[in-house]
Amino acid sequence: MEPSEHLFRHEAGRMVATLTRIFGTHNMALAEDVVQDAFCRAFEVWKVRGVPENPSAWLMATAKNRAIDALRRERTARTFEPELSRLIHSEWTLAPGVEALFSENAIKDDLLRMMFSCCHPRLGEEAQVALMLNILCGFSVGEVAGAFVSTHSAIEKRISRAKRVLASSKKLFDVSAGAEFSSRLPAVQRALYLLFNEGYHGASPESAVRADLCHEAVRLTAILLQHPLGATPGTYALAALMHLDAARLPTRTDSSGNLSSLFDQDRSLWDSHLIAEGQRLLDLSATGPDLTEYHLEAAIARVHSTAGKTEDTNWGHIVSLYDKLMTIRHSPVVALNRAIALGQLEGPARGLEEILAITDRDRLTAYPFYFAALGEFQFRTGSYDLAREQFLKARDLARNPMERNFLEARFQACERAAILTPVSAIARK
Amino acid sequence: MSEFVFLYRGGSRDGSPAEMQQVMQKWMNWLKGLGDKGHIKDQGQPLERSGRLVKGKQKTVTDGPFAEAKDIVGGYTLIEARDLDQAVELSKGCPILERDGAVEVRPVMKMSM
């Protein structure tokens, strides 16, 4: 039997979550050691004997046996929860006790517990996302650093600090407590949203890495939706947004690996199944009075997904959705996107005006697509020289070769247009 | 055809889950390739890294260590090949070589000369 592509990574998340619940968050390192050990065994046995019928069950059973060994070995050296301490004190109760802690019913919510634990209020959003990738998605520190285009040591520091915060809470988050669940839910949704965005808009030059991040976000959001308290309109909207955006993933780069803008994408290649699923989820999100930023972003994505050609896009509708989004989550990037939509609707001069009217646009000066948007509208108004300067700035801010090539091509287009245009040629003298 | 034993020694056991799965896949592909060409007499077994060492007339029993971690035999396969050269050639595809490990290729002594 062929193992599924991400079997080890996904099972790692599940197993670490379960073992951390059993050992206590302060013993998470022990949980990770036990999981690593279980993987070594799977690796040694499966490579010769092949992958068993039910690999997940095999791994979890191995982790359970390793856990019993570890508890026997460590029962005097470490402190465990009083309840567990009592169980492991006697050989009579050790194995059956641990057996019960691994029962189907007991492990059911472990991933969700860990997901909520990762979104500890004492952690910054970036740390929460890094922790989720590391613990729930089985990314090594090096792999997280690769995804964030950060250094190994910076990510290592961030993750180990986050784990210390987690350890200080002793127990994993209790997902059966309604009030606490609901109050931490927005942070969890936000972290999942950021995880998805890191994949969709992120800096990693490898599209495979980025697609992975998107898939992980979708997978974890689906787990959240399975819990009665997690399946809120906001979570449905978040899932809808992810599906609708993910439908466009295959066309974000063209056949030669170059970045392709929304306007140039071959829309026939958008994934119609993902679009349909996104629409279904968005319909499910339309209950109750809650209107979240995810509802609005998903609605914007839906407008794009239903336009067969760029020219058919209902820009008026998109602008009105951005207007509402600005009242819920005002950010310069949202304002920039709104200005771009307005430029599409009312012409490039209007778009430029709106971009220049963004009050906190100084916060966009490290964002290559801010200058690219300015350049694009200036290009369309015929100010090729000005546009050329903007694309040059944008190109120098590019975060990976894909972005650099894309912006370089736009810069070249300005050069060509400037040479071909007499007015501009005079202006240059 | 002659028989040979591949003894797998050492080999890093570190790595992220994704890396381990990747290396495992390489092993499975390599062994399958050998099997498809009729080179596998017995696929062998992986061995625990621990056990007991029984030594000398006194039959002293210790918990090891048997060898340095990098030399520990982690498993074996019984191979059929034309001669030692071919067996060595076959061993060169073993993924353990990319992970700081070694394959020891040992001819099985024949009964009838």
C-alpha cells in the first residue's frame, strides 16, 4: 500500500496532541520524543514490510506502547498530573490506564485542543501560526523557517518561547467549556486565516511549499467545523474564503512558473469543484446576524470566481464589499485593494487618487504591490516614465524570484511604451 | 547465482516527519526495484537497536552497547546476484548511503564448492 502524501506530517500532529494531553503541556518535549521514536519504528519496519492496512492506527498503537515505556521510565523523575501519577504508580493500573487515555473517544478532540492551545493570548499572531505549523502540521523548525522565509535561529527562538508559554499553562485548552471556547475562537480563526494567507500571498519562492500551507489551513479549518461550538457562521465563511481562493491557486503562476495577475489568469483552469464547495460553505455561513471580515472576503472571492472574464467582474459590488470590510478591519492593505477595485470601476485616474488618499499608506512602503498598483494605474493613464519608476521600486522590494520576474516584466513594458510614445520621449530630454 | 547479505549499518534517524516519509519511500522503491529484477532472496527484518550481549566463558550478559551508533546493524536483506561486483553495484542504490550509513555486502559461504 502507498502511504498518503502527508501521512507522517499529519499523524505527527495528532500524536503529539494526544501525548501532550496525557503527559501535560510541561512535558511536551517528552511527547515529541515519543512521537519521533514511533516514527523511527514505522520507518524501519514499513520500509521493509510495506505500509500496513491502517497506518494511522499502527502509529497510534506504537505511540501508546512507547508512552507506556516512557511513563514507566519517567514516573519518578518527572511530575505528571495527579490523576496520571496515581495511574502510573502501579503496574496494575499503568497499561489499562494509558489504554483508556488513548481510546477513540478520548483522542477525538485532541487536535482541536492543541489548536486552541497554540492560540494562547500571551502569544503574538506570528508565534501562534509558527506553533501550529510545528506542532499540528508536523513541520520541523527548518521547514517553518522555509515557509516564512526566515532564519532557522529566529524561528527556533520563536517556537521555543511559544512552547514555554504553552508549558506554563499545564493543561491543554478545554474545548468543552463553552464560554472560553467562544472567546478564543476569533484568535483561532485569525491564525488559520494568516496560515492560509502565508501560503497564498506569502514570500516563499516554492509554490509547492505555499500550496502546502493553504492545504494545511483548509484541513485545520475543517477540523474546527466538525466541533459544534466551532461551526459558527464566521468559521463557515473562513472555510468558504479558503476554498474560493484555493480554486485559483493553479493559475497564480503560468506554465513557465511566472506569477500571473488576477487579470491575466486563464479562468477556465480555476478549480470548479473548489468554487462549488466554497459557494456551498458561504451559503452555510449566511445564518444569524454575524457579519465577519471572512464573510466579506469570501464574498469578494465569490464575485471574482463567478466572472468568466476580467471584464465581466462586478467591480461595483466588490467596491461596496471593500467599503464594509474597511469598517470591520481597517488596514492599509484592505484600503489599497479597495482603491484598486475603484480604479477598475471608475478608471485609472480615480484609482490613483484613492491610493494616494490612503491615510496610513506609509505603512505600505515595504509592500511591493503598493508600488506595483501605483505603477499600473500610471501606466494606464499614459505616464510611462512615472510608472517605470514605481515598478523599479516594486521590483527591488520583491520577496522572491517569481515576484521579481513579474515586476521586472512590467518595468520592461514601461520602458518599451515610453520609447514608443513621442510625448514621453520629449519629456525625457 | 550467488547469495549475499546486505547488512545496513548506522544511518541517521533524525529528520522531520516529511523527510522521514520521503526516505522511507526511497527505501520502498529501492527494495521493490531489486525484487522486480529477482535479486531478493529474503527481504529480511529490521532489528531493534537494543538487546543483550552475551559474552565469554562466563556468559556475562550486558545491555550492550554492541557498537558505536554509526556502526549498529539496523537490518539485513538476503540478495541474489551474479557475483560480488554485481552485489556491490546493487547496494549503491541504498538510501542509507545518503543518510551517513553504510551497506556491508557479505557473500554467503557456499555448501558445495
